[in-house]
Amino acid sequence: MSSFIKDLSRVGVSNFVIISSGILTSIITARYIGPEGNGIIAGLAVYPSLFMTIGSLGIRQSTAYYLGKGLYPEEKIKTAITQIWMCTTVLSFVICFILMRYFSKSGDNLYWVLLSLLPIPFNLFVTYNSGIFLGKNNISAFNKVNWIPPLLTLFLTLIFIVVLDLSVTGALLAVIGGPLFMAFLMLFRNDFLRAFKFEVDLTVIKSMLSLGLIYAFSLLIINLNYKADYILLDKLSSSYELGIYSKGSTITQYLWQIPMLLSTIVFARSAVSKNDRKFSMKVAQLLRISFILIGSASLTLFLLSDFIIITMYGESFRDSILVLKFLLPGVVILTIFKVMNMDLAGKGKPWIAMKAMFPSLIINVVLNYIFIPKYGAAGSAICSTISYIIAALTFLFFYSREVKIPISEILRFRKSDFDPIFSVINKLKKR
């Protein structure tokens, strides 16, 4: 079997484990905890997930860059990572605690707040250090970092919620297990104990932060667009409405795994290309394929939404059907951003994403303040779809100008678009 087919198989298996583990975990929490309990969990999770973006500081990307280029010795990079990690863990903990405790309805229970904060140091440690695998082009190890935590979370969810009946507490405990295991594994496997030193190399730290901060701020704006509805539902509505919204939106997010898998196929021979225009044309090809597949999957979800929601989550989540239906058009259109941003972020231009995402974030927040009091979760879904469409079309405009390829050229379908997929199918048949 060729190395390409092996890599494709690993990525495919990794994505399958991530998606199936996430869906099964979501079903268990829905069936055993109900809409209100799931709303509490979603409200508690939103700030830690945002601060994972801020706290990560783009260190994974800068670690991969400096290690891959050989600009600094691996030991110095590891030491810098541990020192940055200790500082960001404390800052993320403190700021996140204040926001959750005093600005969120879900933060009334101090015990739950502390439990939801516990994964932060382990998640940050894993995120920072996964950049080492990328820098060494160790895709197999990097994939394990992605799929092992959700699989462990599923296993612990079964124990804490189904067997021990710990409800919300059990769900929060289950989320800690995956990153905790990976952090300890990396600590010993990558020999990080030696990296904990008092000697500070400001040159390395400054270099890593200066490159990473741009990525981090860009990711923050992007993720705020995805999480604004959760924050505002938590503030302006009830735990029930937030729980209903969380289950409807969870299903749509797995559609964006399709471009991640397809990128392995489409970029197989061009990822290292020095011809920027040629690479951008490959990205456009990936977009067109993704449009067809995500559009088809979204249409299927729309038509079968009643059956899917009730079968997975139960009758108590019937209101999630409308949330799912309202979100799907926005998810399809936002595929433009999801795919095209792979190109510009990879070329070290993450600020272009901010130019598109910041205006749509403002629109998202304003619309949510208007729609949530009247229409609850369904209203928030409408706001998200509107902001997603604005963000995607704005980004397409900026992307077209940046890569100097007309929008019509980017979106025009070609017979050759599916050639890479047919090529892989033929390779598999010949095995």
C-alpha cells in the first residue's frame, strides 16, 4: 500500500472516531440529562473553549513552523513551550473563572465551574505540544492527539452518566479524562520533564509569541462568531433554550469534517508546491467538491431532521429540529470560509479572516439581542445563518483579491474536479 493511501486511511479513521465518539457522547448526554442539563453544560463549556483559543496563542502553529524550519533547537522550543504554558494556564484560569462566575447564568454552582475549568491546563499542554508532531511531519502521532481524547470522553461518559448516574457532574468529569491522559502521555513520551527550567530564553519565547499572537487573535474572532449565540442564549434566555440549541448545532458542525478529509486527497501532490496560484486553484477545487458533498448531506439532514433529532435525542429535543433546519443554509455557505481560509492561514495571512469575520460578528451579536428574547433558540439559529452567509461572501471577495483569481473562476465547476477522488478509488481497487 502506498504511503499516500496509508495517510488517507489514517486521516479517515481518525475523523470517523472523532465524529462517532462525539455523536455517541451527545446522544448519551441528551438521553440521560435532558435539554436543561445540556444547556447548563453548554453554558459552562463556552468560556473555556473560547479561552482555549486565546490561551493557545497560536503556539502550535509557531512550534510547527520553527521546528520544521530548524530555526531553533528542539530543546529550546520545548522549554519555551512549558514556560508559556504555565503563564497562559494561570491567566486563562483566572479570567475564565471571573467570566463564568459573574457573567454567566450557568456559573452559579461553584463546583461545576471549577470542574469545567480543570481541562484548560491539559488542553493547552496538548495543543502546544502537538505542534512538535506537525513540525516533524509525524502525521500518525498528530492524528492520535486528535482522536484519543474524544474516545476517552465517550468511555468516561458511559461510566459517569449511564452507570453512576452523575448527570451534569458526570458530563463535566468525563471531559477532563481525555486531555488529562494525553497531557501525561506527552509529558513522558516526548521527554518534557527536562523542559521545565527556570532559565528563560526571551528570544525564542518572543519569536514564538509574535508569530502565534496573530493566529490567536484571528482564531478568537472566528470562534466568537461560532460561540456568540451560546453566550447570548445563556445570558438572555434559559438553560432549556441553550440545551435545545446546542443539540441542533452539534450535528451541523460534523459536516465541516468533510473538507478536512478531502484536503488529504486534493492536496496530495501540491501541498509542498511553491506555485501559490496553483495551490490556490487546488483550494478552489476542494471548495467545489465540498460544496456538492456538504450541500447533499445538508439537504438529507434537512429532509430527515425530524427523524434524526427524535431518534438520536428523544422527544424532549423536538424543538432542536427547527434549530437544525435554520442552521443548515449558513453551514453550507460558510464552507467557503472554512476551505478558503486553509490557504491564507497556511500562507501566514490570518488577518484576512478577521476582515470578514469581525463585521459578521457585530451583526451576529446585534441580531441575537433582537431575536433571542422573542424566538429563543430558533431565533439564534437564524442570526447565526445570516452572519455565516455575510462572513463567507465577504471572505470570498477578499480571498479573490488576495490570490488574484476571479470569483467566477473559483466557483465554476469543472469535469476534472472529482479526478483526485476517482484516482484514489482506482488505487484502492488495484490493491
